Amino acid sequence: MTLKKASYSNLTVNFRQVLVQKYTIVQEVCTNLSTIILAHTVKQCFRQISCW
């Protein structure tokens, strides 16, 4: 019983670590994407303004 409990807790700890890692990767990707989109939008705005 104790062996099963120990392996179960190890599994949950590993699972949590993987989740946290994936979450941080997703966060970084989202931040990078939003920065790229923002920069692109700003460039487009400046182009339109300079065309006027």
C-alpha cells in the first residue's frame, strides 16, 4: 500500500512539473506572439500615416 502511495505521489509531482513547464512555454509563446502582432500593427499604422 505504501509503495503504491509513493509512486502515485511521484506521478502527481511529475505531472505537475510537466504542466508547469508546458504552461510557461505557452505563456512565452503567447507573449512573443502578442508582441509581434503589436509591432506589426504599429508598423501598419505608421505606414498609413506616412501615406497621408
